[in-house]
Amino acid sequence: MNALKLVALDDEDLNIISAHTQDAVMKVADLEYLPAAKRFVLPMNRFAWEVKKGLFRKHNERRQSVLHFDRVLAAKTSGIARDKPQEVLSLLAISFVPITAPAGIVELIFSGGGTIMLEVECVEARLADLGGAWQASSRPAHRG
């Protein structure tokens, strides 16, 4: 399967990236805000929801990926223990709250109540698979 590469330039695009990164896992230590570059980087192991079980695939899959946001003015966290760099976070959703168009807040919502809020000039995000893929031990499940 080809590597996934997506760009988001508005909240509708961001919803697509959110769907592809749902249940991605990452370590707190790997999250990086680069204020001089106005960039926030999230290396992750994402669950490949777009890969369906069937004729050519008989297992669940995770892929090494990176998601980054550009034009970031500030980054704040809530409910994330930055003093525990090896803690694993599981991403549930990404949303955009407009403030003064096109500026707003990108919210990254994690299981367990953690949130990262990125103050952005506008939505500008990129998601790319880096090539590493492996069989996942299980398929993420959510209580409804």
C-alpha cells in the first residue's frame, strides 16, 4: 500500500487528517514545539484505518508517521504530564476552533483527558507516513 500524504488548509481538511490519526500513539518526549519556525511536530505510530481487512490484508496495521502544524503562534497543554517523557498518548481527535478568521485554535484531544491547544495563524497541517509499517496486536475499540 502506498504511503499516506495529506495536507490540511481548512477545518474540513483537518477533519480528514483527524480521521486518519484517530488512535495514533506517541510519547510525550517526542512532541516538539519549534517557536522560531512556528511549527509543532508530532511523530506517531498511527493505526491505518484506511487499510481494510479483506482479500489483500489479513491483519491490523500501524504505520510510522509524522504530523506537523505550521504557522503556530503558541502551544499549551492540559492534562499531559510533560515531566513523564516516556508516557504514551493516544490521539482521539483533532478539531479547529476559529477565533478571527483564518486564525484560531487547533485542539488535539487525547484519551485520558489530555489536550494540546495550538494557537495558529491559519490551518496548515501535513500528515505523512514515513515508511515503517507493522502488524498491530489489536484493533482500537471505543465505548459508545
